[in-house]
Amino acid sequence: MFTLRPYQHEALQAIDDAFQHGISRPIISLATGLGKTVIFSEQTNRHPGRVLVLAHRDELITQAANTLRKQLPADRPVGCVVAERNESAAPIVVASVQTLHVKRLKRTWEPGHFDLVIIDEAHHAAAPSYQAILDYLQPPRVLGVTATPYRGDKVTLSTVFDQLVYHFGIREGIRDHWLTDLRAYRVETKVDLDPVHTLGGDFQTQELAQALDTPERNRLLAEATQAHAPNRRTICFTITVDHAYHMVDAFQSVGIPAAALSAETPKLERKALRQAFHEGTVMALCNCGILTEGFDEPRVEAIVLARPTKSLPLFTQMVGRGTRPADDIEKTDCIIIDAADNTKRHRIATINALIGLETTVEPGSSIKAVMDLEDRKIPQSLPFLTALAMEVTDVPDLIADWINTAPLPDYDWRALADELDELRAQSPDMQPWNTPTSLAPNPQAPIGEGQRYTLLSYGWDAQDLPTTQGEASWAIERHLQIFAAWAAQRIQAWAPLAQEDPAAIREKMFSAPWHFKLATDKQKKLLHRLKVPLPPYPITAGEASWIIDRLFALQHA
């Protein structure tokens, strides 16, 4: 049995509250290293019925099964359904998504067999393979667990889950000392990323590799690792498998024992390499897409991001490999080594976006120290928020909940423009603005002035705007999808502060497209005249509008 941490108790309570209030498909989000498996194992322990846990990698299946067996009593055995193993009669089953194709499902269980389905790494749950399983089993309750409740390709998870009911991210984990501190260094290169195209929300892989996988750039990263993170176990994330081997050569050329790892590596060799890394005979593991999930090695003390990404979820997964504290070695922080490639066209995921920092971070500075400095700005908001809260007595905690909520999602309108170009290349009947469910009554009519204003306010350049009402409606809807998970967190923090129902908060602050713009200069000036000291993090136009309306209501009450 595990001793639960305070935030794990909170997460379990949020799940219970969600089920009791009719939210049958909640999702929770916790940063890598904070014990998501422990939480859903304890949720399984509290749930009296049959439970299915879905995972998509062997490492995740093994980890889930082992944790469940530690947490559950002997009379609730755990079975695995993966490849040739078929322990489907157990009351608790951990299964591979790839194994549960429709034919196997039909000959294994009847619909309704499981009372609860838990999806590990739930950001994958929008995939057709997961949908087919849920459609057949028809479980009354589904729980999603993930470190990234949003997807790099901007596909919404609302088709699978009802609501994000709990979030405890990397910022909160570092702040409360459950995760290790970070220190970041950027390596200046002369590579130009602007010619690289976008596909599915991130860089086109082969074009990116052609631009970046050069001996000069690889050696710069290896030399920076030797300079800033000597004698530290290092995970290096690469663009392709070939790039992983080229980075091995670069590391070895500066005296760092290194090895390459990919999905093509045989399982026994993969296991041996991980053991060598654990023991320190291999100090750098260079990998392409294999260590972003299901790899839990607390001894990792450095991350080398040899591949840039526009995807904050992928960036989160890569950095998260180094934030887990270690009990058996002295680990005070994790070094992040990133490449500062040249680009004007692309917006690349960064440490500032991951943590939600407004301050420019000096190379090698403690991220926790920067966070603490920003958090000390919180008390300036106390007088105003006290007036708003009125009878609420735990105002400081509420303020912390509010402004420590993730800042506006780090999305890039240019990625949506690239996605729009991909859709334009499809046949007309495949384009979403030409489907019966399209939001635009006249999809081929020229873009409306209201649509133009909305997209410009979201940061679009005038020359890149959609040309038709159908395309513009699609783009606006995609922006709202991107904001959905973030808005759920913000609503949770605002509701007790404003003493209003979450549904009312959603309607007043987070329902219209303009609500999700940053507060306008006019709103900020008015708030300044009203002597409202705003928090150090950005607020939206919807939030600013509510604050102004509430202040006027208080003054004229």
C-alpha cells in the first residue's frame, strides 16, 4: 500500500465528486513523476466492481499491473491481456489497446462487463482504436489520466471525456518540492527553420532532420552537455533514428559514453541499455520517440532537446523525463539543454511556456527561484480580490489557485494556418466547412468582418487570414477547442472566488470567442483607473470584462 500525497488525495476526491455529480467520464492531469499510476490504482481499490485499465505500451502495462498488485488486496487479482496473454477472467484487467481489436473483444467480454474503464496516457484516447473499445464495452464510467490533457495536433478530447476535474502540473510539482528544480541552457545555432513545413501541428519530420541533423549542430549540443551537465545521466531526444546514432557519435567524440535507442531496438537489447544507463556505464541515451512515455528513471539529471517542437505536449513529455526526484543519488536539479535555432515563422515550445513564466530566465538560473519571484507579486492583488470575495475567508489560497492556474495555452496561429492549407488540399466533401455540421451557413461566401476581427485579435496576420466564411468559422472553432482544457481549470479557480456556479462563470467569462483574447489596452487602462492591481499573469478579455462589471456592481450596490 502506498502513502498518498496531499495532491493525490485531492485528485481522488475530485474524481469521486465528479462521479457523484453525474460526470461519468472525467479526466485528471498530473505532471510526469507525480504518481498518476498510484492514483488510478487507489481509485481501482476504492471501486468495488470490475475495472479495465487501457495502455498502449508494454512499459505502461507492466508498470500499471505491478502498481495495482501492490495496492489491491489478494482477493482482487490483476490479469493482463496483451499479445498471447489472456487473463481476461480477472476482476481487474490491464490490457493493451493494440491487442483489443473488435474480434478479440467480442469473444472475450460482453458489453457492460466492466463498471469502470481507466485510460492511461489519456491524450491518446481520441484515436479510433480507443473509440472502438469504448463503443463496444459501453462502460458506465470512464476515467482518463494524463500528463498532457491536450494534444499537439489540436484534436479535442471532448469526444471522449466530459470534463477536466483536476490538474496538478509541473509548476505546482516544482513549487511544492514533489518534482526537482530545472536549470536551462540554450545553444545558439545558425540553422534556419523557416523553410521547414508543419504537418499535424508539428514540424515535418524529414524536412526537420534535413535542416538540423548536421555534424556541426550535433557537436554543439554534445559540447554544451559536457560543459553544463558533466557526469550526469542524460536523455537526448532526436528527430529520427539516424539522428539518434549521429548524436551518439557526437557525445562519444566529447568523451560521453552514449548509446542509441528506438522502437526498432529489440526488447532484450532495450532492457540491457536501460540497465546500463541506470548503472552509469552508459551516460547518454539518444532516442527517437521511445522514451517520451513509460520511462521512469529517477537518475536522469539532464535532458538534451536535439529536436525542436511546436507541440507543447511533446515538449512536456520530454522535459518530464528529468523532473522525477531520486532517492538513491544526490539530485538537486535537472539540466535542460535546448537549441536556439533561427526562425521568424515558427513558434517553438519553450521552458517559459511549459512552466508559465513571464520573466526572461537567465541561462542556468533556477526555475524554482524565478517562479518564487513571480509568486511574490501575488499579494498586490489582495485588496481587490478581497472585495470581490467578500464573505470568503480563505482568499490567499483562492488567489494562489487562480493565478497559478496555467497561463493562456501556448498555441501558434501559424500552425492552424498550416492545418488550413492541408485541409484545402483535400476534396471539397472532406473539408469540415462543407459538411452538414458546418458552423457556416454560407461557407463559400467571403470572410465576414466579425470573423476577420476575431482572428486578427487572436494574432493572425492579415495576409494569412482564411478567405471564406467556412474556413474562418473552422479556424475560430479550432481556437476554442485549444482553449477548452485551460478554460476548465480557470473556471474551477474562479467559481469559489466569485461565489458563482461554474456554469455561470463559463457563460460570463469563457463562452464567446472574444472572451479568449487577452485583455485589451482599454480594459487594462480602465482597471488601472479603478485601482485594480492585476496579477502578474495574463488575464483574458472575458475575465477583465467580468471584473469590471463586478466592480461597478459593488460600487452601485
